[in-house]
Amino acid sequence: MPQSTSVPSPDQVTDLVTPVVVRVAVTIGLLSTEPTPMSQLAIGLGIDDSVLRRLVRFLAARGILSVDANGVVSSTELGRRISDRTGSYAARLDWSGAAGRMDRSFVEDCLAAVLGRQRRPDPWAVFDDDPVLSGSFDTLMSARAAEWADELVEDPLWGRLGSIADLGGGRGHLLYRLLQAWPQLTGVLVERPGPARAAQEEAERLGLADRAQVVTADLRGPLPTGYDAYVLAHVLHDWNDEGAAVILRRAAEACGPGGRVVVVERELTDDQASSAAELNATAQDLRLFVLFGGGERTHDDLHALAASVGLSLEERRRLTSGRSLLVFARTPSPLRR
């Protein structure tokens, strides 16, 4: 495996304070305020002045905030990027929502997961039992989709299809983009109850309700049949091999002999060692393993998983977002003699 020529210091790879403090700063709105004198900022944020000074001192030392000679606090370019509500960082760093819940679970459960000890209860049940947490998770997923969905929507694959089933598609962050870009498409979105309700509302808001159906169902159970393609975008990595195989098998059964199963995932590879894409992929792999028992997979892993349920790879494209688009067809059964 290629090694990085830039060797980080031990403090850089062991510090736990910085990631936590940055999340707190994003959550309380410290990084998204206009340049403000320190005393006014403390009042506006509703925190003690001495506590604010500690936070500002810490973040300024790391190039996230700056303080001028008059004591006016401002976000630096880095701070503005972190807190930008139009991107995915702010949603990912919100310590009060689903992202914060998962971050804390990762810290608490990482050792137990590595040692193979008993995991927490089904994380999806936790979301289903808490509508506010479920909504926060769906918002997070929609924000993260901005990293990859637009490029995927431009792929010519969709021009060859008339209908698609988006499995585990959240609030419709991919399906509704596809319907807007490709007017010949109709679709169905299959989700848990919470995101399904939000997806229906979003379809109506966008004027797509006549072309998009929303169905509440477990992806491990029977799925709506008769669609040209069944899309699993960033779904399989939430599941271990057994669970992912069940979902793939259900998709293969639903699509029939002439349909396709479309998978969008990161593919782990040693070819990009120490690149930003590889750093992100390996971090996500561990997070998914600890939180859900799943993880990112190599191309060979995905190919073998699909083959185990009777799917064969027809097309594969690497996207600039670091994801791969994989199109599978049902493997023809041998002729009986």
C-alpha cells in the first residue's frame, strides 16, 4: 500500500478536543455569526463571557476564528466553510441532532465494536421511535447527497429508463432530482414511515406527486414490482453482508428478468492511499462498522455480494465524487435439460 510522504504529528492524530469543540461551536452558532465584539457575542449566544473567551481562544489558535485589535470576533475562511448551511458540513457537525447522536455513539461504542462485544439495539428503531431525531437524520442525508447526487443525475443511464424505484431514498434527494432532469421518468420511493411522510410532502411541494409514488416498507421485505431499475444509493454500506444480501435479493426479485439493480457506493481501494477520497472513505468505513455493523466495500466485495443473489455486473463508472455507479442484471438461469 502506498504511504503518505507527509507524516502528521502524534497530536494531530490523537486530539479529541478539536473535533468536539468545533461541533459545539457550530451547534451554538458561534461560527456563523457576523463579526461581533466579544461581549455582544456572549449575550447573543446566551453563554457566559468567560466560557466564550475560552472557546474563541481555542478556535483562533486553530485558524477557525480571528479576533482583531478591537476584540471583534470573526470566522475565518475555514470557519465559514465549516458552518456553511448550504453545504453538508453544518448538518454533519450539529451536535444537537442525529449527527451528534451518531458521533457520541461512535466514541462510546468503538472499542466494544472492535473487540466484538454486544452492540446497541437496532439503530433504525431508535430513529423510528424519535420523530425529531428521524427528521434530523433525513436532513443530514439530504445535505450529504449534495456531494454526489447532481453528478449522478447527469449520467446517461437514466435516459434509457422509463421508471425507477429508489430504495431507502430518504426525502427524495435523488429521486426528485432525477424526475426533474429526465421528464420521461416516473418513480417510487420506498422508505421507513418517518422519511416516507417527508418524501410525500416534498413531492407535493415540487409538483412531482403525479410522477412519484411513496411507499412505506422494510427494504428486507417484498418490494413494489415492475420498475425498470431499482436504485440503492448509499444504502448497502449501512448493513453487514447478510443484511445487504437480503436487500439486494429483494431488489433482484422485484425487478424481474428484464430489470436492473443500480448500486451507488464508495469503493474502497488502495490506489488512493492518503488522498482526500481515501481518508474520507476509510473514516466512513469505520463509522458505519461501529454504528450499524456495516461498512464501505471494495469493488470485489460488491461484485461477490451481488453474485451471491444472482446478479451480474453490466456497467461500472467511477464518479468524480469518489463514488461508483454499478449496474447489475439478473444472471440468466441455466437451461434445464
